[in-house]
Amino acid sequence: MLTSFEELGIKNPILTALREIHFDEPFPIQAASIPVLLSGQDVIGQAHTGTGKTAAFSLPIIQTIVPKGGIQAVILAPTRELAVQITGEIQRFSRHSGIRYVTIYGGQSINVQFDELQRGVEIVVATPGRFIDHIKRGSVKLNHVKYVVLDEADTMLDMGFIDDIRFILDLVPKEHVTALFSATMPPEILMLAEKYMKNPQRIFIDADDLSGEGIEQAFLVIRDREKMDFLLKFIKENKAGQAIVFCSTKERTRRVAHDLEKASRLTVVSIQGDMSQFRRDKAMYMFRKGKADILVATDVAARGIDVPEVALVVNYDVPSHDMVYFHRIGRTARAGAKGRAITLVSYSSIGDFKAISSQTKVPMRDLNKELGIEVKIPDPLKREVPQRRGYGRPQSWGRRRDDRRHDSRRRSGGDGGRNYYGLRSRW
């Protein structure tokens, strides 16, 4: 294993920039990807959040492209937050290289982006939709593109960007290097790679590791109305750094942020879908600069948050899928640091959380036992438990039509009253 960026083929002035920001040793995804990309070979990289993917693809790009040579690298990201984060990393790595870059995303004035592009840039970091707008307006030219990077490809697939990606890839020169990075590899992503990539080197770093290693994971089963009290308790106990609270809906996000700031007297910012781009950018700026103690967010923002000081992640609501859970808790313990993640599990979400927790390979702390809080499962015949997804009903009652829409993992987690009483003995 190569143990320095110099051994990987990185040269000055990038090495100088890396030393200044204390990038001393490459992470595994960087050690594996950088030499391949520098050699001009395509890469399919599978690695989870916080593993150093941005440096893995951006360092070879910065070293290879030529200043004032037109747009030579296009980096596509699913969300504006992730695009801004990537640009921030490129700024740090290229401080002595004379490379110019721009971030392009919806919600920002397109005229501002026109001005940046007209001044001349070599790297464009963009969300697919807004990038296509610029292509159609003629404000970006792709004839000099040498690198195309698809970051968080599985998320772009989930957000419906697959046709936009195909449109862009069909326009770039055939002779270019493609790097595709994704936490998971669904069939659609592999088909995309097969069509547009040439003998890609597959680099899978801990592809099956969903343990959340380095993160102290815990759960607490409580009634929904008790969550705010315990959230305040955990926030006040967190002395090591900032905290992120994840909620399932934008309405819930707004309410939790309001109640949390009112009760804790801490500085709280939030990000959710109805916010203007200016307010989203301001919230993220305050959080990244340490001017806000807590960020409350929906899952849309989960992929674009990279703040090393985050010491605590709280899942106010149980996420809908195990991969969402791991992306959420991956906001802490970044780059080898330690962190803590707590999930507040309402009675109606026990089944979902059981399915998620079965995917972890490290023990989870049972805060019910530690705090002496008994899990009082209500009598399902008294209808004290919400009746969605068949929770709390004897199997003989059957299932509603809409229950069948859930995937197999979620069905297995919410299998009638059997799930509740199965968990009672365990928790």
C-alpha cells in the first residue's frame, strides 16, 4: 500500500497545498483511485461517505488539466449542497495550481453563473438539471472535456437524474476519463457504466461494510411525544462539537428546529425543501463556520454536509431505509474521527428500526436499559398504536392494499403484532 501522496504520483504544487491543510496520508479510496485516474483509465469506485472520495477524483484532475484551456472537467453531483462541498475541497487542493472552477446549481442566479463561465474556468461542478440549462444556452462548451465525474451516482438515480446524465455523457468527447463513485451499485448504475465507460477499474472499498465503524450507535424506544425532551437531554450532554438532527419531513424539520432553539437557547439552523437558496446557503455557511450549534435537516441535505466538528447525530425519526440510516450517521466520525449517533424510535417505528439495526455489525447501546426506561407496548386492540403498515394487528386481520406497496425489507420489519412482541423480549 502506497503511504504518501508523493508515492501516488501527486506533484508540487498540489503536495504543498496538501501539507498546508494537513493531508498527511491518503485514505484507501485515494490510494487505490489516484494512480488509476492519473494513468487515464476509467474508475468505478464504491465507498461510503466520509472516506475521502472527493480527493480521490479531484487531485488527478487538478494535476492533469491545463490552466486557461477551457472546461476540461465536469463533476456532477445530485444536490447543491454536495456540489458546493466538492468545490470547497477543490479550492483547498488547487490553491497553488492556478486552476479556476465554478459551481452551477438551480436556485442560484443563472446570470451570476454566466459571469463566472465567461471569465473562463477549467472545472465545472454542477447538478445535472442546471448544467443542461447552460448546455442548451450555449454558455458551456464541452469540446475540451477530459474528465467526467459522477459523484453519488446512486442518489442521482434515486432523484431521477439518470436521463440527464445520459444526455450529458452523449455530448462529451469520446476520448475522456470517466470516474463513477457510488455508495451502492444498483443495476441501472452498472448498465450506465457498461455503456459509457471503457474497461473501468473497479475499486470497492468496504463495499459490504455497513457497520458505521468509529461511530458509537445507540437507540431509545419512546413515545413520539417524548422525543423532544430526550433530544434536549442528548444535545445538552454533547460537549464535544456540533450536532445534526435528522427529521423525516420538512414540516417536522421546521417544528423541531423552532422548539429546539426555544428550549435550548442554542443557535439552531435548518435545511428543508421549501427554503430559498439564499436561506439554505446561509444556514450551511453558519453551520460550517461554527456559528450554529445544531443543524436540523431532512434527508435531502444528508449527502452535502461535511463538517469535521460534528460529534453527534440524532435521528429524530427512523429513516425509511438502511442506506439512508448509514448516510445520516456518516455525518459524524468523518475522516477517522469519533462520533456518536442516537436514534429515537417511536413505538410505530420499531419494526423499521429492527430491519435497519440488523444490518449493523457493531453493538448498539440500548439506552432503554441504561436509563431504566421500560418499553410499554400498547395493547393493539385498544388502537393506541397508529394502524399504518399493519402494526399492532393480529395476522389474521389481513393486510390493507397499501401495505403491499412496501418493499420486502420494510414488510419484514412491520409484520403485525408479532414484531412488537418479538422486540419486547429483546429490548
